[in-house]
Amino acid sequence: MAESLLQLYFSTPAADETPRPAGIASRHATLLDTVRHDVHHVHDDAVDMDRIDIALVQRIHAGDAGAFDLLIRGHFTALVRFAASFVGTRDAAEDVVQDVLTRLWMRRHHMPTTGSVRAFLFTATRNHALNVLKHNRVVARSMEMLSREQSIASRGSDEATRDALARLDAVIVTLPERQRSALALRYGQGLRVAEVAAVVGISTKAAEQLLVRALRTLRAAVASEHS
Amino acid sequence: MFPGCCTGMDDRDIIHHLTNRLGRSDIPPYADAEVARFVERAVQSGVVLGRWTLPRGARTPWWESVRSVRRVLATTALTMLVVTIGRTLFQQHPAETIVQQYHTAPGRRLTVQLAGGSTMILGPATSVEVTSSAIAVTGEAYFAVVPHPEHPFVVHTANTVVRVLGTRFSVRQYVDEAQSRVAVDAGRVGLRLRGAHADTAAQTVVSARMCAQISDSGVTVMSGTAAGTYTDWTRGMLVFNKVPLREVVAELTRTYGADIRIVDTTLANRRMRIDVAVSEESLSQVLDVIGDVANAHYVRDGHVYVVTPGRAPLPTHHGIPVRQPFPQLEQSYGR
């Protein structure tokens, strides 16, 4: 009897049942409706998304954690995938994005309410990923790892294509960081060229040229065997 | 002519490949609930830091603190209730009367002489309850036991029962730890899991210079140098060997009675090898060393220390960098 009581008194307490901060989930439906209502122009989907994001950022400035959640929901997977194109593994990418989110929330008053919020999020992620990456070799290693997996996956296709893809991977690894980022943003995560330009920190025209140059290198790599 | 035609690949194939590969489509999309977890973590650590990084208007509103006060009051009331019930029930069994209770605050240690000549050292942030038949430990405690064959010496943690004759050993299980640890300096002790019956359960015997980790899944016994370091805290030493900074900081928090936080997950997971002489080094000195090793610095506000990656910014006076004095030559020549 006494022992069981001791056990009761000294047993580790049940998992911490802290309530979720201010009922984030419950407020979402109404919040999104309100924000949509604020946005009048619904002609262009992409621009519409931009306006929703900006409306959300205005609420974030007022300290609304629910708006922050809603904003991140729309971009989280893309941000993790983008970070993974730098740091390799999914876990490392999640760590990068977690740090970015923490910093964004701490410095939420600095989030822009003009232009593309998405470009801002990707910029923050790229900067932090580059900080985390001490050596470009890590990228190379992650790509190598991937190409091994991929080569197993694509065993079905014909040999010439497989060779070409392998060469393509080898060249992607050697591309300058800016070109690789630009390709990952444009074709990997589907950003607009103007947004790519904002993330990489150059003009839209220069971004177009950057992409063209990168693609030209890749094309040459695919064809090199036969020339 | 487009040169890629010979291999049957055109621009569309290349871009398709880029989408899959650089776009990392191998990572599956995240569900809303998962994202919410990440955001929550970000927002919570943001609120913690908000006290000094944010402008006045953005601080935590007063009603938030009232809510946490209410939670503390509720927990205290519940604990008192349990204690009262426990007391009344114990009083019906005079053999189990609580003889004495001891508590230490974070940053404190306490040495206690027990009846029968045995000695007990309480680590920081520890509660010990001595009854006539057993000693219950929440936290960390070291025992030097004088043998009395007719009265076996019994120590409980949340999941373990330790039975001893004559020995010196350390017991540890804090409230937030799932497993308990028993490190033996001299002699031998017998262990069993808390729920198991005394007679039927297989006892694990731990000998001198060995250490046992007890979790719900079973007992792991280690020997060698690692075991010795677990009783060093009684001599005012903390020894960390490839321990994640997260855990180092948890230990320092208890030992120095300060509140230390790490902002960065990469930094928190970094493994450290560091020895701390608690009585000789101040917490700032220890954190300076950690900063040197891990390329980080800390900011202090009262008893709250925040460890941030990167070197400390140069000191400024009204925004103008202050010139550093000459490097201390004496120190750099090892004097």
C-alpha cells in the first residue's frame, strides 16, 4: 500500500498538457475568410496569393500567431525542399527551416508588406542554409547520395537516357551556387523569375540570363557525349 | 539544331529532371498539423526571447502572465492535495512514517548525516524523502552507506529500487528524465524495476566502477571510465564527454541555478567535450569557454542567459565601435 503510494507521489508526471497557444487551429477558417475578403483582385492566382500573404503579414505585425501559422502552411513544404537542395538530408533541412521560422517570428516587424512575401521567405531560407553549409562538398555529397538512389530508381529507362541523367547530375553539382539556387527556385519550387531575382539579389533581366546560362550548361552536358 | 537530340532528351526532359531533383520531390508534402508544430516551436521560443529583443509594444501582454500564474497555483494546489492525502494515509501505517524530507534549490548541494552513520549528498534541484524503510529520490543524490545487515538500505527513484548493504554510490532521476542512473563507486548494489515484485523479479547487480541506466525497457550496465565521471559532481566537477549542448546546458541550469536557453537547434545538437569545476568557475566563464569551442556567444539579462550562434558583436558606444585594448600578451604566452 505504502509503496504504491510512494510510487504515485514520485512517479513522473503525465505528458505536459499545455494548451495550444490561443487556439490557433480554431481561428483559421474565419481568419482565412477575412483575409480573402480583404483581397479584392482575384484575376491572377499568383498575384492573389501575394495579396493574401501580404494581408497575413500585416496581421503578423500585430502579433497574430495564427496568421503566421497560416502563412507558413502555404510555403513550408517548398521551403524544406529548397533547404534540402543545399543541406542534403530532410532532417537537416527541417532544422534550417525551424531556425528560420524562429528568427522570422522574433523579427516579425521586419517582414515586408510589399512585393512577394514568398521571395522573402526563400531569401531567409537560402541565407541560413548557406550559413549552415560550411563547405560546398556537403552539397556534392548529398547530390551523390541522391544520384545513387535515383540511378536505382531509373533502371527501367534505356541506357543512353540514364547516362545523360547521370552527367546532368554531375554538372548540377558543379554549377555556381547562384545558378543552382536559381534553377532550384524556378523549376524546383516554381517561383516566378522576378521572385528568383529577388531571392538571389539581382535584377529580373539578370536572373533571366542566369537561368539561360545555367540551362545552356546543362544542355551541353547532356549532348557532350556525342559531340 | 538542338544538340541534345541524339540522346532523345530535350529541354522539357531537363526541366522535368530539375523539378524532381533540385526540387527534391522525394520529400513528401507536410500535413498542416506537422507545420503547426514547427510554427508553435518558433512562436514559443520567440516569445521567450521577446522580452529583450522586441520593442516595448510587442512584449507579452499581462494576461498571458496571469494565465501562467494561475497554472502554477493550480499545480501547487494539486501537489499539496496529494501530499496531504499521502500524509493521512501514511499515518495509518506507523511503520512507514516519513522521518524527514530534504530539498535543494537549483545551484545548491546539501550533505546530510543519516541515522546509522550513513551519509547522503543531495545534488541541485533535488527532493529526498526518508521513511523508516526506504529513501525516495527525485533528482540526484550520492550515498555512502555504513552496512547494517539486519536493516537493508533501500533507495527508490521513479522507476527503480536500489538495495544495498555497504557501499558508496550515486542515484539520479530528475522529474523530466525517463530513465534513472545508478553509478557505483565502491561495493555492490542490487537493482530492480519499481513495478516488479521483490522476490520474483530478477535483480541486476552493479559492482564498483560501473554504472547502470534503467529505463522501462530494461537495464543497461556500463563499465570503465565513463562510470567514474557520474559521481564527480559530489566533488564539484561536471564532466561532459561528447554530450549534446542541449544536455550540457540543462545540467548547468540546475548546477548554477540560472536559466540558460539556446536559440539555435543546430547549436543545441552540437556535441561538446568540456570539464567544469563548479566551485572555481563562474557560469559566465563556463559559457565563454563553450562559446569559444562552439563559435557562439551569450547575452545575459538578470539570471537568464541566451546562447546564440556566432561571435559576439564588438562593443559599441553610441553606435561607434570601441577600440579593443591590446591583446593580453601574458595570457597568450600561457602565464
